[in-house]
Amino acid sequence: MQASLDRFAYGLPDPQEQEPPQVAQCTYCSEAIYADDEVTDVEGELFCNDACFRRHVGGCIVRAGDVV
Ligand SMILES: [Zn+2]
């Protein structure tokens, strides 16, 4: 069986695999955000994951002790 790329294709929806509707997009990377996705919400701005939020605000992960 071939891997499904339906999420990236346009056309008739596959009744076997209904995607939830896209409700928003990530503020940082513009990735589609679908209903029921677990995302980071910051005062109404949605980020597809914590990394996008961190980059949006200019943050990054460091090891405490290396920089302070
Ligand atoms: Zn994102």
C-alpha cells in the first residue's frame, strides 16, 4: 500500500481517511493547524508546537550553566 499524501494534495477527500478541517495556521511557520490538533495558544496566536513559539519570541533552548 502506498503512503498517503492526501494532506498535501487537492481533490476529492478520501472517505476512508477524513482529515479534520483546517482551522488556523501556525503564526511562525504557517503550518496548517487542524481541528483537534494540540497547539500552543498565546493570547489568540497559535503555534504548531513549542519550538515555533520559542523561535517566534526569539528564545532558544540552552543548558543552564553554559550561559549564566
Ligand atoms: Zn509552526
